[in-house]
Amino acid sequence: MRGLLLILAFIFVFLLGCGQAPSPPPSAPPEPETPTEAPAQTPSPPPPVSLTPQPAPGTESGKQELSQPPRQPQRKEIAFFKMVSSEPGDYILDDEEISRLKSLNINSLRICPLYQMSTDGALRLLRPKEFYLSLIRKAKDEGFAVFLEPNLFIGGAGLQLSDPESIEKILAMSSEWAAIAEEEGVELYSPLNEPDLLFGRNQDLIAEWIRKTRELRTLFSGYLVLKFADLGPDEIEGIDHYDYVAFDIIWGDNRLDELREHLRRAIAKGGELRKQYGLRGFFFGELGAEKARVDERTQAEIFRTILEETWGKVDGYDFLGWSELEFSFKGREGEKVIAEWFSRPPPEVEPATVGEFPVYPMAAEAELPEEMKAQFGIDESLESRGYHVGAPAAEILDWYKAYASQWLLVREDSFSPPDRPEGAFYLAFFRKGDDGAFIFITVGARGYSFLGIATGPWSMVQRCGGPPAEEPMGREGPAPWLGKPKMEDGIDWSQAQVWEDPRGDFWLGEGSPPQVIEFPPSDIVRVLLLNDSQYLYLRFEMDGEFPVLPLAHDGDTVRIVMVDFLIDLDRNRQTGKAMRYAGADLALEAWFGSPPEARGELYYYAQYAFYDAQAPEEIGEWRQGTLVAGGVGADFVTLRFPLAELKLESGMKIDAFIFAEAESDLYHHFARDVLGEEKQWHPVEIR
């Protein structure tokens, strides 16, 4: 709040509505305060309240043995917060109060452990810790989500911190409550009430506090809230470790047009912060109107104006004044306004779309970097957007499966990059008629995700997914081809060994159709081989692009296209028979296919294997190579294999048998081309 709460004797003022110690209502209203100026002096706080349990029936000295199972609190997942709080941030929570709170239709309750910092820097909790623990547990037992927020005043209320060393002491206090919040399953945790006011609006101290609170992420896995007085400081930076930002707005007159304009600024600033830092959202952390400054009707009109102006534009509200103190709305018209609005379902927000494809709710739009577009093969002709989402990838995918019901989920996949196995990417393709949508989700910390969406013609969308990985995926068997091909392999082929082959020289033989089928993707034009000290590189150049499979062709369906480079390591045709080719000791292969069991999915792999007389087709276990560039959508493919694992060394002379073929439902050799003549081996030197 912008002003400090001034109460008569035995009531002290705090920086937030949570900063009021429990006390009887004042016998006379305080003097009106100036919203932006703190009074020079305030009364001292009352001594800490001592809670002494009363003896239970049948026990001595009030001591009662409790035998209860260990608590296993569960967090409630709430997307829209409907909340009230008392000025001191505490409650009785007996049956009567709980019933009345529920009549307000709230789903959350704000609880504030209240501290005083003495002039020597010592922190003192004004109620026993067990008091606040009991409130947290009682609130959760009654079905409320809990917003926990330690609150601090220094010496007398209105004094402000200017000593950077105090940050460490406050952080230690906040860390203790963060651990408690985690243990108790608290949903929302604000490390400190209104740090901008506490640190005297000193931008350096505020920034240091924000930076230090990153440490709390190791203690608390719920939603972390950064809660400011009014709209907070002018510069708010480095808050990506928070989930929500909250503003405390206290209004003290009937200038409702000015209030509306102020609320618009709040919404604009909160929305910008949410977008900039990928926050889950923002809400109003305190909303209040002091009884000494406005009458009952004006208070209600302030509440009504806030709700009318911002409903559907923020992620929740906390109305201050569940008490008999200076902000009280209990038993007043304002209570009815809150109850009526909170009885409504969460506001319906028209979902954003990319093209006609829906955007996940609560997603904050963010820049989609050009390098990420390239990584996932998103063509410039497609409409694309990026979003920060405060939800895990699985939850986002489940939402799309449930709510993008007009779109057919064609396929989905997930993988981890070889150089970052702890990371994960999730991909999904949707189709509606001739339109398509591609989404990718990268997993971040604390349940955050980055969502990318690309939409456009299905013929273009289905090519998205990114070029094949530069390194092996570490998978058994083929991996889904989800990408637009990488068109440059970045290899200098000037010193390569090169073989050229005529166009249209297809082979007919066992398993072939009765006549040649001109199928350019299986027609070799040129093959290049190059090696360095670590790798062997192969480039197959074809007469046509490798197609998206399966491919209908004159009543038949082409399922597989492959290129092979067989090696005779000892140049002895009597030893080795890999893939049943006499003399072959080693096979290098690029394979693209969609067999019937793939259900329309297109898979690929780059692989190599050695001769094994006991294995099917006399070929041993396939091992992964790397598809560097080309492939489906390109008229070439570049492969890379580890030289040492191929048992090849510099200076070796070997022979190679090179071919390409396609397989269909009707023909094992739908189309086949051998470099040179059938059964012709070519001399190769490893340099």
C-alpha cells in the first residue's frame, strides 16, 4: 500500500495490510494520512502475544498427548485467486469465521508472520511460530490455498532500511519461512511484504534483494510472488525466478476516474513484466480503502470499480480488511460486492491464437529467436510465435489434446539433446483440413516451459521439427523424421574421392516390378567420400529429392528409400557377406521409411554394422552414425561415421559396393540403382 496505517495507542502501523498487530478497534478514527508520505512517529507495537493452551479434559497441566499420522499436505492448483486478508494477516479460523469466509466465495487466504526489527538489527517474531503454522494447516484443511508472506517493520513503523547488511538477516528469515512453506504445501509464497517500501525505494537495495531471493528456489517449489507497494519501483529487473508479480493498491477517495486510469497502468505494467520475464501471471496482492478516509458507500464503489475495470485482465485479487480495524469491510456494503463478484466463475478470456490454432491459457508472449526457428525447421512463410508458460510440458500437451479438439493430433515426439541429456524437447503436429499447426515445448526450471507455435498449410507444417540432430540420439532403431532438411553440410569436398553415375540406369532383378519405374530419389548421380583423423564422411547425391513417406504411386505405396555403402575391408570376396553381398564386411547406410507398423510416421536413421554370419541377413547389430545434412526434402544426404569404430585407418585400401533402392508394398526392389555395374566394387583409399 502507498500509505502507512496509523492507529491509536497499542496499535502499530505496518507497511502492508499484513503489517497490523492484533488489537481492539480504535475508539476514534485516525487522522487522514497522505498516501505517499510516512508519518514521522508511530506508537510502539504491543508485546508479543503469548498463546497458552487450556487444559484438555482428562489431562494434567493442560498437556495432551497427540497421536496423529504425519501430515502430507497437497498443493491446490488455482489459476485465478479469490482472496481476502486481515490487516495483521492473522485469523481465528473457528467455525463461525470459516463459515463467513466461505460465504465470500474465496479460494485462498493470505497469512503473514509479523516481525519487528529493532534498532540493533535483531528480528523478533511477534507471535509464536506455532500460531502461524496452525493457521496454515487449518486454512488448508478447510480447502483454502495459502498465500504466505512474512511482514516486517523496523523500530517504529515507517522507518526504512538503508543498510545493505540487513538484507542477509531478512533473507535468513525469509529462507526459514520458505522451508516451512514447502513443508506445509503452501501454494503462494512472498519472501517479504513490499520490499520497495522497506528499502526506502532505493533501487540498488531493491535490486539486490531481488537477486538474493534466487536462493529461495532451492527451498520452495511452489509459486513465488514478488509483491510491491502500489506499482512498485520504476525499474523492475531480473525477476525471472518469480512466478507472479503482485501490486498493492490502496485508494482513499471517490475519484473513480483516476482510479480507473491507475488500474490501467497497473495492468499494462503487470502485463509487460509477465511477458518480459515469462511469469505465470500477476494479481493484486492488496486492495483496500481506509474507513477513516471513505464512507461505506465509497468503499464499496472503489471495490466495484476495481472489479469492473480489471476482471479478466488479472490473475486474482486480495481484498484487505477482513478485520474490525481501519480497512475493515466486514458487515459493510463492500463485503457484499466482494461476495457477489467472487461468486462468478473465473473470467472467460478469449484465447489467443496463432492463425486459427489456440494458444495455451496464461501463456505470455515472448520473442521466438531466429536460431530457434532454424533449429526446428520453421519456414519463414509460416506464422509463428513464442510463449513463456508457467506449466510443465506434459500439462501443456494434455491441454492441447483435450481442448484443440477441432484439430487432429497427427503425431508427437520427445527427445533429449545428446550434449544436454537433462533437457527435453516435446514436439506435436496437428492438422485441420489443409491447415496445420506445429508446436514445440522446451523444458525449463521449476515447471516453466517455452512454447513455440507455427501454423500454415499442412504441406509446409509437416516439414517442421528441425533438421536431424548433429549427434546421434542414442536410441535403438530409427528416430522420427520431423524436420526440414539442413541444406548445407559445411564440409569442404575439394579433396574427396568422387564417383559419378549416369541418370536413369535403374536395375531390374529379383523383387523388381516387370518394367523399370523411373524413381529419381533412388537414382544415384554422384557419391563423395572424405575422411579426417576422426570421421569418415559420405555424401550421396540423387536425381530427385528424398520424398515424404509413405508415398502413393500408381496403386502402390512406396515405404522405404535407402542408400548403402558396403565395404570389403580385406578385399577378399570369400570373407564377409553382410546383407548377403559376398565380400561385404561392413555396411554404412541412410534409411528413410514408413512401414505399415509406423502408422503414417516417417522415420530415418544413419547407421553402420559389421558382418555376422549368425545374424539375420548376416548383418550384426546396427550402431548409430550421424545424418549431417540433407535427407527428406533434399536431393542429397551427408553422413558421418567414427573412423576408429569402422576399423579404418589412414593408408588403408579397401573396396566399396554402392547402391540405392526403394521398397513398396508390392515390390521389395520397387526401384534400384547400383553405382556402375551390378556387383561392381570400387577401390577406396583411406587418407
